[in-house]
Amino acid sequence: MTTRIVALFNLKPGVTQADYEAWAKATDIPTVNGLKSVDEFAVFKSVGLLGSDDAPPYAYVEIIDVNDMETFGGEVSTETMQKVAGEFQAMADDLVFILTDKLG
């Protein structure tokens, strides 16, 4: 069974959208998509709230479809992934990871 991880976050003060998005495209997305335990990894920029003019509570959403959580745990503990995770955490603020299982 695939586990979908949903990450919600904003950027830390001083981190620009351009810097984060360039890093995500060049490093984060290809590295995570290269993991054997990941079926798909995508990053989305929030653009609005349906039916509201309010700003979204989170600037970015990541979706990680993991086919094997045990393998994923091993892969994210590698030196390469620890470096990527450290770079991500240096930019991300208000970070929440939600583990989900699909109903039906």
C-alpha cells in the first residue's frame, strides 16, 4: 500500500521564492524522485484559497508517494538525503508532515 506524505510549509524569513524554487527544481525534486521507495514526488506553490481572497496558510505543498516506508526510512538516512533534508530545513518554516492512507 502506498503511503502519501503531505508536507505543508512556508519559507523562513530571508529565503526568497526564487532561491527556494531554483533549489527545489535542481536538487530536491530530482533527488527525492530518484529514491526507489518513492513512486512520485511533486512540489506545488499555493496560489489562493477557493472562494476566498485570503492568503493560503501555507506557501508550498509537497506530495510524496512512498511505496515502502521501511525502505524510505533507510533511504532518507543516507548522507545525500541528510544533506538535502538539511538544506530544506534551512529554508522551510512552519513545516508539517502528514502521513496519509487512501480510503477505498
